[in-house]
Amino acid sequence: MFDPKIWALVPFHFWTLCFFVFGCVAGSFLNVCIHRMPREESIVRPPSHCPHCGYSIPWRLNIPLLTWLWLRGRCANCQAPISARYFLVELLTGLVFAACWIHFGHFYPLLALVYCVMIGGLIAATFIDYEHFIIPDEITFGGMAAGFCAAFLVPASHLDFPYFNHIHTSGAAMVDSLIGMAVGGAVVYGILRLGKLLFGRYRVPLPPATRIFFTETAVQLPGQEIAYEELFYRSGDSIRLQARSVELIDRCYLNVAVRLQPQRLQIGEDTFDPEKVLHMEAVTDQVVLPREAMGLGDVKFMAAIGAFLGWPGVLFSLALSAVVGSLVGIALIIANRRSWSSRMPYGPYIAVAAVIWIFGGYKWVRHLFF
């Protein structure tokens, strides 16, 4: 049964079909991760169900690609629309898994499996980051562990710089994986700190005498609510405004400066513990909010990519992601979607660049510089 000669007789593209089907099934699981991880829900229980009515989906209605098409993107029970993202993720994962087999299966089938695992994580991270502006630790830390284990089990997943030949010793690949994690995390963290220094605050102009609200969990501006956890990355971050008036539950201030930090609220000369101020209203014309050039999730995400690809892959992904991000931003501006470009997370650009490295980007570097 396990005789390699027997398996060699199986047509190559039979396995391409197998990888596509397996990828679609994996994509179905990734949809569960994409929906539940940002909500801190278990990816195991409860079983697959409609997000609208809670209907538990039987296996016959949980077939990747086919079920969504058959039901025309609607729940079989309540007829509520089911996002096309479910179909797209399943199809994309199936196509990418098949591409991994076609590209690597001829000379190293295990390498195809390693990159399928990595790209599956990239797909989940991309869709979560696009929708929620976070990359869960389960993906980043899990990716670091998986990349390091892959280096031990399949050393060919790493390349010998500057020759870009596949490494064939587990020890060398594991060292390269550790270096890749360190370089990926350190470089992106350095960019994060520099971006904070240069672009760490932005002013939000408001209509005259706008009333804004500070609740226990978020600041409410006209038309939007921003959670404090999206604004406060470090203890020194602050929300600042010059208020015409400030109203607390038990007092009121006129024409004062307000500065809110994670551990401190200053109104004029008075200082408060923010956790004890349950509600605050302010009338102002402008508010200054903290912002990050990149988030800590991107730091850990790049470290996970480094665990799989090593430090050359990290530097390539970082450089190309900047180009991809710039092109997307220019395209959105041309299409009069400038506001969209300011809301795009950076993780998807990194993921696209890493996939390009896997499917031949390293060859570009070798031909251009070596």
C-alpha cells in the first residue's frame, strides 16, 4: 500500500484535484476561524450554524462551494443572506492549495503541504484583519510555532542565502527560522516605533460646538464610535481636545483642556481615574487622537512569516508590501475612494507579498542582485 512505485503511477493532476478539494474543505474551516476568532468564540463548539437564526447546519448542507451555490447564498432555515465571503474563501483556498501542488509537487510534495499550511494562515489573517483590523494571536503565535516545526520536518522550506538553494539539514533550517522570526519582529517593530514618532497623532476637525461622548469603553464621535483599545497602544497615548464645556455626572467645566490616557484623565487642573468616570460629555470643535503606523499584530504576523520563510523572505515581503499598498492606495484615490485607502489594514499587503515570494519572488531577487 505504501510502496512509492505504486503511488508514482497515480496521475500527477489527480493529486492536483485532491489538493483543490482538500483546500476547499480547509477554506470552510478557515471561514469558521474568520468569523469566530475576532469574537473570542470557540472554533470547535457549537458546530457550524447560521449566524442569523442559530440553525445548526447538517453535513449535507455544509459541502464547500456547492452548498452556497445551491442555496443561492441564503440560510436554508431563515433565508437570511450568507456573505459571499464564505464562498470566496473556500474557492481561494482550494485554488491556492492546488497551485502549491502544481508548483512544488513535482520535486518535493511535502513542501507543497508546508506552504498550504502557511497560506491557509495568511488567508485567515487577511480576512480577519480586513474586517476587524486585528490579527489574532492564535494565528501569529501559532504560525511561529508551525513555521519552526516545519523547518525541522521539511528543511527545504528554507533557502540558503545568497544562492537561494533549498536547505537540506534540519539544524540549519531551524536556525534560519529563528533568525527569520527575530528579523521580522524587530524590523516591523522598529517601523512601528518610528511611525509613532512621526505620525503618532491626527486631528479630527468637527462641526462647531459638536458634542462628543466618552463612555466606559469608547469615544463616540458624530457617525462613529471608536473603542479605546483601538486608540491606546501604550500608556503614553492620549486623546486631547480643547473643550467649550465638559459635563461629568457630578460637575461641569467651561473652556478647559482635556487629556484622556489609559490610566489618567486630566480636565483643566483636576485629575481623575478614568475607570471611575463612567460617563463624560464634551463640546468641542476638534479632537486629537493617537494612531499607529502599524499595530503589534503586524509585528507578530511578520515574525510568523519569518518562521516559515527566513529573513530574506521577511525583507522581500516588507519591501513588496509597501509597493502593493502604494498601488492600492493610488488606485483607490483615482477611483474617488480616498477614505477607503485610509481604512485599509496593512496585514493583507504583507500576506500578498509573502505569497509572491513563495511562488517565485526569491528568483527575482536572485536574478536582480546575484
